[in-house]
Amino acid sequence: MKDKYEILLTLKVKEYEMNELLGFAKECPDCFELLKKKLDELPAFIQNGKYEKQWEACKKDEEVIKYTNRLRKASVQAVCDIEKYHSSHAGVSNISSYISQLSGSVMKEMTAFGINRDSKVLIIGSGAFPVTTLTIAKETGSEVVGVDIDQEAVRMAREIALTAGVQAEFTSEKLALLPFLKKATHIVIASLVEDKKGVLKDLYQHAKSNVKILLRYGNGLKSVFNYPYMPSGSKEWIQTLINEDEPGFYDTILIEKAGCHQSSGSSERTYTYE
């Protein structure tokens, strides 16, 4: 029982602090720096073995579930607000700096994903400060489109791309109506996209048969910062876990339509329908 109350207290304190700083930042923009520092503490919390064991031991407890969901709601809102703040205050030098800092890790992931100059890449949940989208466009020269349900984020992303001089398009159009979806060769689904199953349903109906989908998610304690996804059996998809044994604050799964799958490694765990 002690474990329950220790992890519960930690979740409550972090959610309270996050929500307080979200309010402070609306009154005083300088507080965005404090909010960012608080948000930056979450990866260490997620990867702390002690808290992970406590959460797993209590994961069916209603209060633990409740405050896990509340902390995720606050952390997702913090990410969105911080991205919009950075987007509205970033100059060319800052944008270039962000892209340079992240280009190594982004391109390592995207190269493994098979993206090259001829690829047509769709980023779902691109956000207001779309570093992944801009990095792929800048480093590979591929055709890249970012889609986000937040129209203000889309407007800000367009301005950032224009300021940075990077060729990328952004839209808030529904996936089913998006012409680019029919020719996309690679699709990335951000970890902050909530309805992942709904998105996959649209992709199955409208995307190319040989499209490759990279889905980011976080289960367990990682769900305080990411929306979860359970990679269970599916008749429609072949799902291959990637880097599940490596530390990180989200996990990644490669998804391909059944019948078009090509195995890419013996260390991966593949889910097929039962």
C-alpha cells in the first residue's frame, strides 16, 4: 500500500505544479522557462525504475489511473503552449539551432525508416513548432506535409517554415479528405496524437497499400507524457516493435498493411492477427 500512496503523491504534485505553471505562463510569459524546466523533468521521472515499479504495481487502481490521465492532460497542454510560445518568438537563428540540435536523432530514426529524397512524408500531429517536419524536409529534400487538428498551430508552423526557408506544407484538413495521403510513402504519427486507432482506420482506408507508418506512443508510466497504444493482433496490419529495449520516453512501432510487410530485423517483435 505504501507504494500506491508514494506514486499517487508524486503524480498529484507533478500535475499540480504543471497546471499552476500553465496558469502563471498565461499571466507572465517569462514563466514559460519555468514551465519548460518542469516539463523537462518528466523523462527522468518516466525512466526512473523505482517509480516504474510502483506504477506497475498499482496500475489498476482508480486513483492512480485518474491522476496518470490528469498529469498527461497537463503535460500535453504544456507541450502545446510551449511550442506556440517558441513559434511566436523564434528568429531564424533559433530555428536553425533547434533543427541542428535535433537533426542527428531525427535523421537516425528517419534513415532507419527508409526516408530519402524521393519519399513523400506525412507527419500527423506536427504541432506549432514542427522541428521533425522541418528537419526531414531540410535534410532529405523529400516532399513533406504536416497535419494538425489545431488551426492556430498550423498557421504558426507555416510561418516558422517560411522564416526558416524550408519547403514544407501544413494543413488542418481531415485525413480522409487530404489528397497527399493517397501518395504518401511514409507516415509518422506523433506520440501526442490521442485517437491513434481512429487515425489508423483512416489510413487503412485511404493510404497506399505499401505505405510505411511509424507510430510513437507510451504505455505504463510513459503514458503521463504520451498517449498509449496497445499493439495487439490485427488482421489489417503487421506491427513491428522497434527499439523497445532501449531507454526513451516514448516507444515506436512500424506498421504496414498486411500482405505488404518486409521484415527489417531479427531483433524486432512482430504482431500478426491470431
